[in-house]
Amino acid sequence: MAPMRRPSAAGSATTQSRGRREVAPVVQAQSIGRRFGPLWALRDVTFALEEGETIAVLGEPGSGKTTLLRLICALDRPTVGSVELFGRRARPNLGSIRASIAAAFGTSGLDPLLTVAENISLRILLSGVPAHHRTGVMVERLRAFGLYDAKDVPCRLISPGMRRRLALACSLVATPRLLVLDGLVDAVDASDKATLEEAVRGMVSSSRTTAVVSVSDPADAEWCSRVAVLSHGRLLVLDTPEGLKRMVGPDTLLIRPIDDRLAAARLADRLGIRVEREADGLLKVEVEHGPDALADVLQGFAAHLSAVHIRRPTLADAYQRLVSGGEGVAIAAGDEAKQSS
């Protein structure tokens, strides 16, 4: 197989023109690095995130996901490089910028001694929701995340999945321009995962919020508009899920003919591409778009086939190929390409 292509990891560094209005990226990171003592947690990371995107930050524990998310929501400062939020540097405008961001880092923002309803009420109060709307917002959030029946239960007594739903509910009591979620998708069951994804999708769709979600399982990034793959503190690639899959290779049709004597030649003639015949008679065809090729095959050969299957590259395939070629960058602060604050 040919070497895997890697699109650029950097996003657009320019503003977008929408009508007559210039819109800066929601997040613009330029050559950022973060050092803790002698080790670099992030190195030379550059990207841009636009309004209305949902970005999955995919990587194993220790890859730099949490460090990166803390930088892009102004909870930390890069050792080198710069981060702009909504077209402005974070530090001189910290108060107004943080007012436009909602973040949840696991369930660390919840008070275990407060009830479910009290946790949401506290976040509503801190978010500046007008007093006459607070009860309505609380009830709506409780119902939206399936927490209403547990509203009077102390947070420490609810299940881990419910705590993650509560953390997300607290993050969404207002409508942020940037939503950052770390550690909420991992280690929850399919039902809770679907609830979290639906809530994020709904906010992005209705308010053009930009959402950034950390994930450890490639399958959890399928629904996002783009995927940033981190490994050992390096941003390996930032692309759409389909773009990442195309990096692995084409789709493959696996065809089992009833009579294989002339099947390979006939298929090659119809599709105009090479057909490989396995020792057991299985025919293998690499195509750019499996569903279209399958429809073409069925139209001309359905009566002559006993089985046909499409094998498509997955995000897990792309992720494994990317990280298997990555190099560790936990480099001592005095080593090559020195970066100092």
C-alpha cells in the first residue's frame, strides 16, 4: 500500500469573510508549547477552529489533550507561542473572553455535597442568568439530561454516567461561543454517550457554538466535524473523519461469485479497474467509493453473486497508522530546538 498522506495539521490562519463582515477564528493557536519542569507536554502546535465546528481531540492518556484544552479556554498560558480567542489575545481580555466560554474537565467542577439541582442552580447563578429565569432554566436542564428524578439526590450518590451528564448540564446553562469538554465522553455507557453527543450537537446547530471534546476512542469522534490527533504532545493531523479514513486507503469490495471462471474478467471490464482473485475464489476490488461501486456491481452481476461486502477504512485504522509513526517528544527543556519563555 502506498504511504499514507497527511494533510496539514494547521487550520486557516486568516479571517473568514461572511458577506461584508470579517470573522476571526474562534481559536487561533500559533506554534504553542507547554512545558512542565524539564518536560514538554505540548510542542509546536498550530491550528484554527471556526465558528460552528465540533472538534474531537483524539489521543491516548498523556498525549496532551487536557493541557491543550486548558490552553484554548484560557485556564493556562503557553510556555511559547500564542493563543487568540475570538480574534483577541487572552490575557489582556481575560474577563470578557472567559464569559464567552463554558468548560467541563470531567466532573471536577461539581460539588459532591450539593444535590443535583443545587449544583445546576449554583452554575446558573454564577452564569448571570436573570433571577426570574433561573428556576425555569434549572428545570429545563434537569429534564433535558434525564436528571429531574434525581434532583434532590446528593451529587456524590449518583452514578458516574449521571455525574458526567450533570457536568455537561452545568456547562450548558448559558449559551457559550466556545464549549470545551474534557473527559466526559470516555468510560460512559452508550445511552449516556448518546445524550452527551445529542446535547452538544443541538447547541452547535442552534447557536453556532464551537465545541471541542476530548476522546480516547476513535469511534467517539465519528460525529465531529473535524478530528485533531495528538500523540506525545504533537498535533499529527487535523482533518474531517472522512479525510482521515481516506489517508488509510480506498474502500474494498469483497465479492463471492457463484461461478468464478469469468467473473473477474467481467467485473474488471465493467468497472474499468483491476480485480484481484484470492486463492479461495474471493474477488477483491479497491474502489474510491464503495457504495457507488457496489450499486454498479449489483446492477450488472447480482444474479451471478453469492455474497458481496464493502470493507471501509475506519477512524481506528487511521488513528493507529498515525500514532504508530509518531515519535515521543517528552524532551528535556535544554535539548534540541530549545523553547524558553
